[in-house]
Amino acid sequence: MGIMSLSKYILLLTITLCAHLSFAQPEKQERVERNGKEFFVYKVERGKTFYSLEREYKVSSDEIIKYNPNVENGLKKGETIYIPVADEFKTSAPDNTTKPENIDKPTGNTFTHTVAQGETLYGISRKYDVEVNEILKLNPEAKDGLSIGQKLKIPGEFTSVELDPVENDDTTTHVHTIYKDSIVMHVVQEGETMYSLSKRYMATQSQIRDANDGLKGGLRKGDTLRIPIRMEVEEILDKGDVLVADDSTAQEVVYKDVYNVVVMVPFQLDKNAAIEARRRSTEDRELYFPTKIGVDFLGGIQLALDSLSKAGISVSLNVYDTYKDTGVIAKLLKKDEVLSADLIIGPFHSHCVNMVADFALENKIHMVIPVPQGNKVLFKNPYVSKAVTSTTSKIRGLADYIVKTYPDANIILVDSKIKKDEYLVKVAQTAITENLSAHFNKPMEPKMSYVHNYEANHMKGLISKDRMNIVVAISKDQGFATNFMTKINGVTNSWDKYSADIKVFGLDDWEYFNSIDDLYKKKLDFHYVSNKHIDYDTAMVQDFILNYREKYGYDPSDPAYMGFDVAYNYVAALAHYGSAFPENVGQIRSNGIHTKMNIEQVQEESGFENRSIYIVRYNGFKLELVE
């Protein structure tokens, strides 16, 4: 597939990223007749493209341009265009006085409204053209929030409300949106998770826990939760007015035609040049390895920006070589291009990262770290996010997967007895216990065997022949990993345990330990948790490889994939949220081609971490993505 296919894929991802925003509903829009042809009157919104208009209005971009020749070079926010009405929308206008399904028979001077999913008091008041206070007088219990199915008395007789169309003249008004907290009551359904609830109501998992006394008993089907949500309030203001919310905290969102993105990478071009100068003419020319990492990472970024430009997103890219030198960083932070940045990607090394993180906080510029980094840099700094999932988050994700998939298994947690693994093993033990308690809806003692001795004779006594055996070994040590896999393989070969069903779970580091026999991984159904995965059989990865190869003349490496995923997701979000981007980093969600993005704030007033994971298993000698 060519560049256009990749472009369309990225546009679809853009639509997914912005799915929580409102989109036009053509059948309800203003229509006019011009020269005997019917048109929708449409005012271009921020971020709209010909591709998105084609999807919504079921007409080609050529048709739109035909009747609006002024948009041939692109759409501009705020301009009014006329879109031909497609056949499927050529129906009689809907009768706005039709009684909705959730309206009960009027009684006296009121009628009854049944609260539907996602409804708020403000939305209901707008629907029936009554004040919120009037609804609350008849329904005082609604002050504490609404629940699905709740009956509300609405004053007056049922009428529909139609908003007057906004005229296209010099007095055109702007619609500004602010958000205030509200509470809805939600009954937990089977299969729902904290993640799905947080996405459904656009509230963080920590906010939901805080609103429900920490959810110490876990998420249980049938429980009623208090969910903090954002209640949309629209104010029509005269052009040029400044919006001031009741709490004086709301600010008008500002968008730019061109966004300034700064990339800081340790290309170490000086060392590469020195190596090149010493290279003999008979030797193959190869980049210095750190230089190649930086070049490939930048290549992925540039390919992402090329693709985003097709969606109408313009970026001024400023790239700097940090040389791994804090002195160089100090000079870069004084440059006008850096001081005026909208987003900083990088740097790579801890001592440089800490300097830039302090700068980001002071200047309120968001920075994203594209390499593994400890969470300390996120503390009390909401202007920093990590694109790489931490090892502790991976272990917690692994524990969640194990309990969700094998809740009744015989779980054996193996301690490597290596000092540097102590904390990680403790994280695994706690996470498995908490997930089991949540799954069975009651506090539980660790439902697992926690062993320090993984000798064959000792392990034989722990293996069950009647249940699935999940053996979890959390370690980054290659010596332990190799020794352990050899010994556990010996257990499966023993005559009395030969029929036992055993699955081994570990970290993605083990995938790169060549000392572990692949036959053992196959035989032991080895699973590992990772923050990245490239599925070369998918069309989007194949497209990326072909386009990267066409642009640069060679195949992409891991840093190239990472560069693409980071730049695409963060720049797309930046363009979509404008000056409100730093407050909305936690909304970034994407499957990516290398790294999924599930960005969450680690705690209030602190930074953000990518919490996404992949679970990969050996299916024969082939790697298979299972989650």
C-alpha cells in the first residue's frame, strides 16, 4: 500500500482520538435552496478536513469544492460553506414536537422525564427550556446527581426547543465551552472495568476511586458508583468577549495555524564524525550506534508530521543535538524557539531530562519523554509525561491479565533471591493479591505459592495436576532467567508431573536472552509482558515500512516506530486541544504501530505515564499477541 493508504489510516486515528467531541448531525442542520439545489449550511469547525466532511455528509470532496471554489486550497475555521444534501438526507424534516420515548403522560402542570444514560440536569433543562432550579424544586433529590432510570418531574407541558440559526455576518458569535463538575450514579454492569468507566465518563480512575471511598472492595457487578463527570455549559458571547466562569478558572482556548515542536536527541554527531574520519576506505560505512538511534527516531517523527500535514496540521520542527551534555542543554533552554515551544519531545538521558522537566514546569510547556525513565521526574510536575510504560506498571498489567484470564489457577510466584529484583517481586505479589480480592469481591490472603527455592524437587510439590499452573518469575537477570527456565522444564519432564498444564509468565527482557532455549519457551507456553509490540502481518505496519523505506532508503528500526507513535499522538492532540493541551494529555488513546498510548496522570498535580501493555506468548515458535 502507498502513502495515501497510510494517510487515511492516520486520519482515522485522528477521528478516534477526538471521538469524544461533538460532530455534525447533517439531518438536523440548517438547509437552503440555491439554483434549485438543496444545501446544508455549514460553518467550518477547528480540525475539520475534507475527509471527515466526506464521512459525515456522504458527498465527495470534489462536490464540496465545486460549489465552494474558495476552499480549493483548504478549509479555514469559521468560514461558511454550502454542502450538497446527499440522497440519504433528502427526507422530510423531523417533527421536533414528537414526544420522546422517555416522556411519560403529563399530570397537572408537569410531565415526567426518565433519565437516560449520560444525561445531565443542564442538558435536560435545555431540552425542555426550563431552568435547572425549577427542576430541582420539583426533584430536590437530584441535587446529589442523576441515575439512569430516575424519574424527574418537569414543570409545564412538553415542548421542543429549537435554537435560532447563527447568521453569517460581521456580528457572528463564538460558542465557548466550559466544564463544571457534576455527579451521575452508575450501576456496574458485567464486564465493566475501571478503564472502561473512565473512558465512558471522561473521568480518571483515581477520580472515580476518590468519589467512592477508594473502592477498597474492588469493582463489583450491581454496585452503584458515584461518577464525577464534566457537565457541558455553553455560553453565547459577543465577538471579542472574554469568557469568565463562575469559579473564575475557565480560560478561552487558543489555537494556532502552526505549532512549534522542539525535538532534543543525543545524535552525538561529533563522535560519529570522529569515527568516520578514522574509518578505512575498505571498511563498511556505518553510523555510530547512538547516532543511528537518534537519526531513526527523527525519521519516524518526520514521517508522522508528513502524514499529519495531510490532515491540515502544520508544525514548525526545531531539532537539536543534546550531545548528552547538560551544558549544551542549558544553552538550548535559552533559545527563543525553545522558549516559545508548544511541545518538547526528549531528551533521552536522565541528567538532561531533569533539567528540561524543570524548564517545562517553569514555562508551562509540555514535554514527553520517549525512553524508559523513572517516575520521580513526574512528581509535582504536570507538564511531563512518559511515553514508555514503566516496569511496575507492566507488572501490574500482567497481574490483572493473569487474574482476569486464569482466576482459579494455581499461581506460583518465584523469587529470584536477587537484591535488585526484590521490589519488582513485591509489586507482583501485591498486584496479584489485589486483583484476586477484586475478582472474588472479598479481601483475600495471597492465593499463591511464594517460593524462594525453584529447585526441581521443591517445585514438583507445588505443581497441580488438576488445575492450570501459572508460574510467574519476575526478574531482569539473565542468569536467573536461563537457570529457571531449564529447571522448570525439568519439572515438566518428570514422570509424575508430565500431564500437568504449566504456563510461565515473565518480563519482555527474557525475549532478548539468547541463552534461553526457544524450545523451552515453546514447551512452557511462555508469556511475557511488554510496553511495545510490532505486528508485521498488519497492513498499517507494512504501510509504515514501505513509506519509511521509500523516504529514507532503508527499513525502520525500533526508534523509528517509537518516533512515529510519539509524534503522531502528541502533535495530533496538541493541534486538537490547542492551549488546553497540557490539561488534556490524559485523553491520549491510540493503538499505535509500536506502542499503544494510554496516558494517565499518576496523581493529582503530577505528571503522566503511559500505562498500556501487551501480553505476548510463544505459539509454537511464533510470537502471538494475546492482549
